[in-house]
Amino acid sequence: MKCCRALLLVPVALVCAVFFTGCGRGNDKAAAEDASSAGGPSEACLLLGFEPDSLRMKHGKVGRNEFFSSLLMKLGMSASDAYGLSSACDTVFDVRTFRAGNAYQAYYRPGTDSLDYLVYWQDKVNGYVFGCTPPFSAKKVAKPVGTVSRYADVTISSSLWNDMLADGVSPLLILSLSDIYAWTVDFFGLQKGDRFRVFYDEKVCDGDVIAVDTVRYAVFTHRDEDFPAVMFDQKDGGNIYWNEKGESMRKAFLKAPLHYSRISSGFSYARRHPVTRRVQPHTGVDYAAPTGTPVMSIGDGVVISRKNEGAGGNVVRIRHNSVYTTAYLHLSRYASGLKAGQRVRQGDVIGYVGSTGRSTGPHLDFRVWKNGTPINPLKMESPPAVPLKEENMGQFIAVYEKYRHMADSLSVQ
């Protein structure tokens, strides 16, 4: 049976930012004042600097191979005016950041084809307002962003991704959990009946979730055993997630070199090779994933080789210490600038999933050696990092107990 509850707890904050920079024609303030004298400016007027309801609006998305100037002309500006606007506002807006697929709204004076304003959105929050009649103007704006606290309770019936999405939980939360539990939970081995309970904050704009701001407390339950993760910042620039004992959730190695995929072939000394059909050792784990999926180093170390190795295709090998070495096979390409002798940090992208070498399809063949002997990556044990400072333990326990009691009380409702 599946259970998924996502509850809105409390709105934490609402932030509205409007940035004014560079060229301006000075009439936006007057328009807002006129609206105010007529009963107060609307939220849109406060954001954009003009009253959009008084104008005729067309909306669309930037087309493929469309330039800023060509869009302006398509919307009715003359070539000279389009050039004049682009030139006058180049200190505010870099036309090289103009991207296909981004949304825009064009505003016209009623009864005319005279373009008065263009609003261009770089993403769901940030955009630019252009005054399209002389003197030309441009300003950067940002929509109001709210922060809300939520609680989610998910019991897996098919997959964590599918179960969360089916019940309206943002997939961004899944990515946050995979980062926090990367050293504790093998997300490729989740089972039916496993459960996540999470207190977290979301950034919301126009009703859309744009980011998971903070996971404050999570509990992963596997085979009736709980694995809590508590956010507690020691303000030392280091780890901020800990288990219930005050031990860091960050360990020496990641559990997997990919964020999310599936295991297509395990560690074996007698596997029938899918290409040669011969029975031979496969001293690694294959992760099936789309071509181009980022591959990460599971720990700090030094790149000892980055080259094509024939049947293994494009391979990166990393020495982590005097005991452990890892290899990442069949990469489509290497990370930009990666070279032998380079130091890498845990989580650094070192390449991308591919199907180079002797391979039947895109996947990562991941291998680990301990003291020169191949070992099963899925059974590799990794010691905890430095624990919580003793002087912070009392405050940490108070935070842990607070969220533990909250999670338990919501679980029985």
C-alpha cells in the first residue's frame, strides 16, 4: 500500500525584489503614481513599472535562431529603433544571454500596433522590462518568491520518483534527498515498503516550486530501521547533515557515482558477456543511464589516467588513497579540462555516460580496487567523517528531538 502526504506547514517568508539599473526614460514612476492616485497600483504595476491592464498584450516564446533585434522587429519595431534599444540598454541587458524557448510578453497601446513595452523572462523569476519608445529604457526585475515549510511522508510502492510525482511532491526534493543520503542510502536499491518522512522548505513563485531551499529533517525507513538526517549548521563551512548520533552523513565515498539510474549488471566472477557471449569475470557494477548523464568521482583523489582503453572505451581512473582506486568505463566524453595528475573532490563531474568500447548500450561500468584487488562496489564500507563538535552536541540533540517528535506525531494522524 502506498502512502504519500505532502502538507503545507507555514509560510516562512515572502520576498519581492525589483532591480532598476542603467538606462531609463523616467515615465515608469509617473505611471505607478498615476495608478496609485486612481486607487493604488496593482502588484503587476509595482513589479513592471507600468499598468499592464491598460495595454493590449501578446505573449509567446523566443524562437529557435531568433535574435533580440529580430524579435523586436517581428513585434513591430523598425530596424533603426530595434538597434537603438539594443545599443542604449547594453549596460543592463546582454543580448548574448537571449535564449530560445524563454517567454515574453509584448504590450501595445490600445488600437495601435505601436510596441510600448517588452517583458522578457530569463527564467521563472528573473526578467527584463524594456521601454520600446524613445527614450528607450531597460530594467531588471524579479517576481515575488515565497518560502514555505512542508512535510512529506512517502511509502514506496513502485519507485521513489514515481510515487512522489504521482502525489504532487516536487522532484527537486528527490534530488535533495539523494544528495543528503548519498553516503548512506543506495538509491538504486530502494525496495517496496521503504519510507521517507521529510520536513523541508520550498521556494515558490507564481504557484510553481522553483527550488527546494532546505531539508531540515528526514527519516528513511528500510526494513523497519530508521536512518535520520538532521540539518545542523556549525557555521564552520563544513558538513551540515548528521545522523541521530551526531555523526556526519558525509562519508569518505559516495554510494554511487550517478544521481539516479538503475543497476543493469552486478559484480560477478562468472558473467556471460553480452557482446562476446563468453563467461568471464565482471569485476564492476553496470549502471544503465542515458548518454550524457554526469558521472561523479565517489571521493577525493588524483586522476591517474584519462584515456581510451579499447574494450573499456573512454576510461577515467582515480586513486583516492593508498588503499582505494576507482575506474569509470565506457564514457561518452570526459569532463572539460580533466587530465591525468589532476586532483578531484568528492562529487566532481569527471565524465559523462556513454557506450564507447565494447558495449551494447549507454551505461557506466564502475569498478573499485582495495589494495589492488577488485571488490564489489555495492558492498564497500566507508568510515564516517569527522563527528559533530562536542560543544554543539546539546544544541544538536534539542533540534533532533524537536523534529523527531513532530514526525512521530504526524505519522500517527
